[in-house]
Amino acid sequence: MNDSTTNITPSYNIVVLDGTWTQVKRMGKRLPELKYIRLEKVKETISRMRKQSSKDRVTTYEAIALLLEEMEEEETKINELWEVFRVKLDESDKQSGREKGKPPVQRKL
């Protein structure tokens, strides 16, 4: 038996569907060969760009970071992902006129 093959780290191809919940559901129906996963440790979203309809719903970006955490990827890389997301949120706050760290204003139609 060749010892070099016993320490092979498995690799994965991950396809992430991005869109509204309705759009993603529709895309998923068109791609029946995809296998779905459910995150074990879903945190409440830190996104302030839009209000989620449920506490267990997160942005696509957050879902990717949470998946990498569950896969036990390198912690420094995951922390960098979260930092980039926080910077993006802060920039979004500036552009929209929201105060840093405040949730989005719900507009009445």
C-alpha cells in the first residue's frame, strides 16, 4: 500500500445558488442533480442591508462563511471573510445614509 495516498484531504465542488428564496427554489428545480445541504449552526444575520423574513435566514455571503466554518476550514481565512463582509456593510451604511450598525429603515408604501 502506498503511504502517500492515505493522507489525501478530500476536496469538494460547491455550487452556491444566489438570488431571492423564490429564485433559488426555481433554479434548484432546474438542477435536480445538485445535492442540498443544511447548515447546522445558523446564526442570526449580521447584514443590515435588508430585513430577513426569519431569524434562520442569512445572506448568501454569510451562508458560504458558515459552511466553511462547519467544514473546519482555516480559521484565519474565515475571519478574513467575516471582516470583508463587515467592511461591505459599513460601506453600504455610508452610501445609504444609515448610521453605522443600525438596521435598515422600513419604508411604508
